Amino acid sequence: MSNHINYGSIPPKWPFPVKYDEENRIETDVLVIGAGIAGSMAGLMAARRGVKVAVVDKAPIDISGSGGAGLDHYGGCISNPDCGFTPEEYMELLKNAKVKFRPPDHRAYIQMKGAWDNLLELEKLGLKFRDEEDEFVGAPFRDDKTKIMYAYDYKNKDTIKLRGGADIKAFMRAGLTKEKNATLYERVMITNLLTEDGRPGTRIVGATGINEETGEFYIFSAKCAILCTAGLSLQATSTWTFNSEMFANGYRADPRVTGEGFAMAWKAGAEFLPEEQFGQSINTGPFGWPWYGVGNPDNTWHGVNIVDDNGKEMPYRNSYGDELSTVLDRFMPSEGKSNVGVLHPVPFIDAKKIESGEYVLPLWADLSAFSDDERRSLWGLMVGNEGRTRTAIYDYFNKAGFNPDTDMLQCPVMTPYNFQNDFKDWYQGEAHICKAWKADTLKGVITDWNQMTSIEGLFAAGSESDQGGAAAGSSGGYSGNRAAEYAIKTPRGKISEEQVAAEKKRVYAPVKRMDDPKANVSWKELWMGLNRVMQQDCGEFRSPELCEHGIKWLDSIKKHEMQMTYARNPHELSRVLECESRVTTGEIYLNLCKANFRAAEQNIGKDKIMLNKFIDGELITTYKEAEWWLKPPCSSSYLENYTNCRALEKEEKQNG
């Protein structure tokens, strides 16, 4: 049967020894699940506290996670000494911001407060971000005293350009290998969390996993675990859509960010934050482009001139509607107005002028108006270090003869009114062109001031706790320290062998049924089945009845089509298991949607924060006060809470 599945294709001979059912038992103190930027830093900091640490990733750690593709600028570094405001001031400004890019809560503060220290740690590991060769002396974005180069806002200086960002993960992996207390497990996929007595809602005692090359089984005994699996994809290979080829090479999420961390936490009984968006289609589209490889004036290409096909320049405006007369104005805050929670200045492209023929498409990105410093910074310092640009854009374009001094880059042709959207990173594909084509928005698990979830012994960091992006390592390092402190004082829990046996049976089911002629559902078909459910029952229009219908539909898929999946090798087995996790994330969305309708019926006000967990087949909803992280038993001060949580860590450093 295996040679005739999938339209008669025969997979290549598997190059590794296959060891299904063979067990590896590992005992550790702290288990780090996922070793992207957050997970790698969590592993480093935990290991330095003297506890045994196991760092596990599905991929080679030197390229794993979204950061494995590269990084050109380090945003949210509010704690750097030259920033125009302190993290404490920023939190107050964020409350009244026009646009809230993230919730103004303790997780944002933790990440911002530690961002500068995290960057200095990365510098020690080998990451360069200063202009040590004095290549950009006198440039408006360079501080000549510290040699630090800033991006986007040259006055407030909250974002720092990175010189060696293309290799950031290689530096982090090298650092991990030098830590005597850290052991790396690469190409190992964690499949489930193990809980005390095998019951959801009880404390974490370990996890299970499989090797993606050999298929062998792993059982980790751990005093605690840190989820660092990056949440869900931010792009259109998501819970709603399956099409990686047409979307192009999106940098923002590793294609292997498939939601297993959320799925594991949900099955373990962790509380989840409420969901309001249920996917978004503004930063994604069915026809994307190689990222940063087409003309646009946003993100890494911020500030560049946009001209029409006749060379007519598009006027730049800030978020307050003021027209900007110079290139430097595009990198400065609005005079006398808040620059927190506002979009960067972008060209105003009048759709009516396109329709009338005054502006002639296509538009072009023209670097000629930039100074030599700005041009070399964009092309070479930023493009070249930003995710997936080193080879696919910078190297290929240069070899093809692209010269930023003289050449322009064509912008995608879109519906005229889409040029007026505030977000102008056009390489993501035309916004809202297909409402069903959504990227994920799941907010994930709730964490406290120690980065612990509602499950004892389960911590989270990075995008798993809405602390992703360049400074994800800040939350990772913080959670690694808190997890180590927990492990030092906590006895090891006993693993339930019944839970292990049940998970092992689930994991190997797709390979065990290879001789079953009814096993004819591939991992891709399982994923697309989930997509259809979500497009229908959790789309633009949602209702209580549709939520229930979607939950029943997914339950039917789990009982039928999911029992017909197959895997011909460990690679396909891993993909099937990822798609099973995706189905669980679909259930999370639908249950959170269901909880929203319940809250509306009960007239629950916006002054309450809704939390949901799923235990023994029941959706359990509870509520917390708004800003609970600043109310008893917590302090009313962000700084005091942060300092209290780091007190033991700082005491140990002072004592050597």
C-alpha cells in the first residue's frame, strides 16, 4: 500500500536508521521546548543558575525559529540608555496610544525592561550591532559616542540596527554548547506535556517527543518546562489557509511554527487569554512576494521615496496628517506630539489620482533621494541581515546587477485604494483581497510576573506569551531565570506511565496503519480539512451556532479522517503530528469564540479579562480584573514587581 499512496509516488529511501518505539529517558531540571531566540536565551540563563537544562528543538538550533532566518533591527529596546523614555514612562504612554501594537501589560514591560541587557548578552555571544569600523560616522542614525545605529526614530532611539543579525542563532547555539549544564536535543519534536497523575490542570512533570530523523521516542522527566514554540504562524500558512508556494518566502514565522505549544498547553489545562480577531487578512494575501524583494516604503524599506512610472514623487505624511518635507523628517517624531503607538510616516498615495491617470502605475521604490549613508544602511546593513534576505534578496540581486545607487525596485500593482492602507509592507500580498485568507492571531496562554502559566511548573516566553519579535530573548532570559529558581526549590514529580503509553500509541498510530488500505489521508489533506472548517465556521461572520457546528465538525474529523492518516517515514510522521496540533488550535479558537458569546449573554463588561481553559471536556471560564498585574497581591508599580521577581537572581550575582 505504501508505494501507491499519494498518487502513486514513492518516497526516496529514508537516509537515517528508523527506530520506532525505541525509548530514550532523560532526566533534567528545566526543559526548554523550542530553541528560537526566546528558547535559546531561556536555556542559557537557566543553565547559568546551576540547574540541569535540556533544550529541545525540531530543527538545528543554529537556524531554528523565526530568528533563524536573520534579523536586521532590534525593536522595543526601550531600556537602552539613550532611549527617549523609560520603560515605566512608555507603559503610561501606551495606555493612551492611537494604535496598540501590543497589550500594555506586565509581559510588555518585562520584555522592554530586559531588552537592553539581553542585547548586551547577545553582543558577548558574538552579535555585532555597533559601527566598530566607523563606516557610518556622521550619519543621522548613528550615535558617535556609543557607535550604536538606530532605525525608524532617530530621536527616541528605541530600535537598534544589527550588523550581524543574519547569524544571530548561530551565536546563540555556540553559546549554549559552552554551558556545562545545558544539553541540546536537535531534530526532536515535543509532542505532549506530562502532568502529575496524568491529569489536566496538575503540575508539569515532563514531556514526550520523537526524533524527526530516526522516529525514536523521548521521555523527559523535568521539574518544570518553558514553552518557547513561537505560538502560531503570523502568515498565511495558518489555521485558515494552506498554501506556502503562492504566498512566497514570508520571513516572519518559521514554516514549522505550527502551534504545538498552544495545543499542548490547552490539553494540559492551561488558561488562555481571550480572542477578538479570529485571524486577520491585512498583513497577508494569497499572492505574496519575496520579502523585501519588491518596492515598498515600510519596515526595513522605511523612508524610501516612492515614485510613479513617470517619476512623480508620492508625498510623505506622518500619522497626524502632517506633510513631511525632508527625508530626515521621515525618521523623526512629530513635534510636540506623542510618537508612541503611532505608525511610522509613509507616503500618501491618493487612489483617485491613480484612477484619474495623474499617478501612473507601476510605482517604484527610488533610493536615489537617500544620502549615501542611508542607502548603504538600507541595502547591505538591513537588507542582508533581515530575515531571509541574505541569499534570496541581497546576494541574488547584487549578482544580477542591481545597483541601489541608480536602480529602482518595482512595487506590486494593487487595487488603487489598497495603496492608501496605513500598512505598506506590500511584499506580504494585497491586503483583504481574500477575507478567508487569514493569518493567525491567537493571543495564547496567560502568564504571571514569573512568566508561569496557570499550570504549576509550566512557563512561557517569546511569542508563546505575546513577547515575540527581536527582543524575544529578553522574555526568554527572564523566564529561564524564574524557571531555574522554581526548579531549585521544587522536588521532582512522578511521571504517569499510563499517560506515556497513551501518548506513544497516539504518536505512532500513523506509521502503524501503513498496511491498512483505508489509511489514505495525508498530512496536507488533514490540514486542508481543518482550513475548510475554520473558513466556514470561524470566518468573518461568527455565531454561537456556527461555533458549535465547527466544534462538532472538528470532533468528527478527529474520530474519522484523523484515524486514516499515514506516515511513510519520520518526516511525514512529524508533519501529521503537527497537523493534529493544528486541529487542536482550531478547537481553541472555536471554544474562545463560544466563550465570547457566553460573556455577551451575561453582560460581562470590558473591565474584566476573560480566561478560558478546557478540562475533562468542559470549557471553564473565569475572569480577572483589568490590570490585575498591578493589583494585590502584586505591587501597583511595574518596577517594584519586576525588581521583586529578580531579587534572588541579583543577590546571587552580587555574591558571586
